[in-house]
Amino acid sequence: MGECCNGVLPPPQRHQQLFHTRVSRDRRLLKHVYDNVHGNIYLDPVCLKFIDTEQFQRLRDMKQLGLTCMVYPGAVHTRFEHSLGYIGLLTKQSKLDIDHFDIQTVKLAGLLHDLGHGPFSHLFENDFFLVYLQDLNGDFQSHEHMSGMLVDFIVDEHHIDIDSDILGRVKEMIVASCNVSAPKKSREKQFLFDIVANGRNGIDVDKFDYIGRDSRACGLGCNFQFRRLMESMRVIDDEICYPAKEYLTIHKLFATRADLHRTVYTHAKVKAIELMLVDALVKANDFLEISSHIYDPSEYWKLDDTIIKTIETAPNPELQESRDLIRRIRRRELYQFCNEFAVPKDELEHFKNITPQDIVCSQRATGITLREEDVAVSNVKIDLTCGNDNPLRSINFFKDYESGGKFPVSDDRISHLLPVSYQDRIVRVYSKKPELVEAISEAFENLQLRMFGVKAQVHDTRTRRNAASNLIQSHHSSNHVAIHSGYDLYEQSVPLLYIHAYMHTYDVSLSLSLSFSPPHTTPHPPARDRPRQSSPMERCQVLYQFPPLNDYSYYYYCSCH
């Protein structure tokens, strides 16, 4: 994309000319780009001056969803596409009473809002940043603030002529959703800030784009109609309002976002890979000095997703531990999932994140001693953008386009099927070493009993799932696997009983053919103790009617469907 404005004008006139309606709407001065989500996008000269820089082009090397492509192979779209998609959507704000100058300012803010992201999307900010800052007691630096710093750096580095007031307003819009942004009362046209980054109720163009784009890339259906919502919104008393009949459409926006967080962004395998990469970056930090770039825009813009290849191919012995972790990711030798639980609703408000130390301290006296570095914990938080509050309470509606008033709408006036809680917190625990999965799983169960008095987890503890078979032997012949309990096997057996089961670990369906034999010293079991011939509907329950393991031995023949 080349620059399109070569006229020689005095600086004050030049930025006015670039923002002029005629210039921005004249197709001869625009670059035409086709986006697979929003269709045709037209880029004006001002946007192109920022796009045609190495700092903005860096977004091509940063995946929008980070490491999610390791689970969803199609999720390889980049921050570059998302940033251009912002402009494609902003041109559809036809129902809002905005002059062309404001439109250009908002478009520029939307285009540049993600400049400050580090490698692998939010992983760098939410995980690596926090580890580094905990060690040095540093101040948290959000990607929005880094975007503002990079905007200044680009303007200075490439000598872009732009009015300082316009530039200041663009940066203020970028950080509008942060707690340290300017007080709302000091802003003119507050609704413009809500378009780019809405910290008030969470409805902004950012979500309109990434919800549709991410759903498409991951092969998931998205029935949220963002175009319908954008075409129906209007400004009343400096606030964007929506038709009352679109209440459920807005609710679907938040519900779809929460579903994406649960099924895609915080997928259990995705989090395992992210935990491994964070460990690799932390181990490589002393040698590569990654953290030293955080506050220096001239170095920070050089960080992107290619850092993983830098570590993987570097011959330096100082990076050996990081290389080993990345090779484990490549070979799918991931941290092993132990278990998870959802925090009870009445504990959400005061719940504190679980740490590896909490798991280790919950271990009972066994032959294995756990260390904190053996355990990885992921504390997942999913909400509707406003914590445990309903974001729709911060939204005002209008009856029709002839009316000039606005009003809130409560859930109970729309439907009694809407949620009464608006936040989930999930704690997942992983073992960094396969041989410690059972010990960590048991310690995690003990922690739940100590905290809540009951087991909050859904899955059985790994030790109990494997209690029926202490020894596993695989016989690689025609897809058959033999599993026995460790006791001697005998020729004499009772008739076979077929049970269908689902092997969760390997995600395959198995057909189990079960026979069991009494030890030589024990008489044949009485008829009343033998598994009776059962109907197909009862066979899934027969397993729990068998005699205990110390009385009889079992022999399982498993064959894949």
C-alpha cells in the first residue's frame, strides 16, 4: 500500500486537507482492500500513512488468537486483518449523527488501537507481563497504553504531519476503556469514545469485528447480527442507544462473547500450551532481555510471534530449557490436565486465585513430594464484560425513531430465561510431568475439600479413574488392547459381557468385552454374585455390580469401534 498524498502543502493546511470530506471520499485517492468478513474496505491517505510503516506491518506477524491455532487450525488470522476490519465497520455508522472530521478521528483510533499488543495476543500482557512485574514490583502497562506510546513513536519516526489536538484525541479514544483514562465529564462527544473502546457497557466496534472474525476462523456458527445492531443505533443525550426490541440481540452479543471465551480462548488445551510458552519466555528472558523492551517503543515494536522461532532455532546454551519446552509443544508433549472446578456462585465475590503453592500444601503424606515448579494453575475468568454485573443495566433504549427519550430495560420485562449470574471462574490444574498427574490430582481434590467441604470438580480424580487397572499392557494386534488389574489371569472364565464406554483420555469409543476368573484358592463364585445376563439398557450399570478387585481378577479386551 503506497502513500497517496504527494501534494506539497503547508503543515496546517496539509492535515486539514487530509481530513477533508472530498479527499476521503474521492475513490482516486483511496486504496481498495477486500476483507473476507466485511467485504470492500477503502483506506484514506491518513490511514495509509500509518499503515505503510514497519511498526503497523508488524501486526501481520501477530495472530489475533495467539496459540489457539494449535487447537483450532483455522485460527491463524492476524491483528492486521482485525485492525483493517475496524475501518470496514466504522464506515457503516450511518445512523449516528457524526460529522466527517469525527469519523476520520474515530477511524484512525480504531485502526491503531491494537498496535500495543505483544506476542501471542493477550498472553504477553496477562501472563508474561505479570510474572515480570511481580519480580520487579513494576507498574502494569496495558496494551492500550503501549498503543498510545507507539502512535507517538510512529509520528516522530516517520514525520507524519497531523494536528496535535487530533493526535491527542486519537490516543484518548484508544485508552478510553482503561481505569486511568480521562474523566468522562471532561470529554466532548462522549459517545465517540464508546465506539472505539467502550468501558461503560462493553458494546463497541472491537467486539463487533472480532466476534464475527474469530467465529468464522474457528469454524463456529455466529448468529449475532452486528450489522442489524449498527444500523439501528442512534445518539440520545450524548449516549448511543438502541431500539428496545433489540434487547435480546444485545444480550446475544455478550452471550456469544462468553461462549467464545469458554470454548475457544480458554480451551483447556489452549491454556496448557500457553502455560508452557509463558514458562519458555520467562526462562529465555534473562538472555534475550524481553522484559527490558516493555517501556521502550523503539524496541517493543520488534517483538512479535516470531520470537518462538528465534528461541527454537538459536544455538545458545542459555536457551536450552526454553527450546525444550517449545519442542514439547511441537511434539504435543503438553502439560497434563489434572482436573478443574467452577467456583461456587456464593464464593465468587471474595475468591482469590489458586496458586501452585496452594496445591502443594494440600498434599497428604505419600511417597511423592510435590514442588511448586511441578504444578501449573490456570485461573479462568469469564463474564459479560462487567464482572458479576449485568452490562445491559448500563444501556439505554428508545421506543422508536420519532421519540426523543431514552430508558433502561430490566431483564424480567423481557424474559425469565435470562441468567441471574453474570460471571464464571474456573480453576484448572496441570502437571508439568506426566508421572505426577495422580499425585497432583489428589492434592487438588484435597484443596477443594478444605476450601468448600465438598468436591467441586466435575471429573473423577485421576487415581480413582485408574483404580480398576493397576497395570496396563498394550498388545498391538488388530486394534486390540488388553488391560488387567495386575492379578493373575486364568483360563476358566464366565460368559463375556459387552459394555460400551467412552475413553475420555484418547477421545475414542471403545467396546469392552469383559470376563473374570476366580483365583485357584477360591471356589467358583455363587450364582447370586455373578453378573446376570442383562438387557442392553442395563449393561452400562453392570460394571458396578462386580465383586471387589481383591476377590476376583478382571480381564478386559478393548477394541476400537
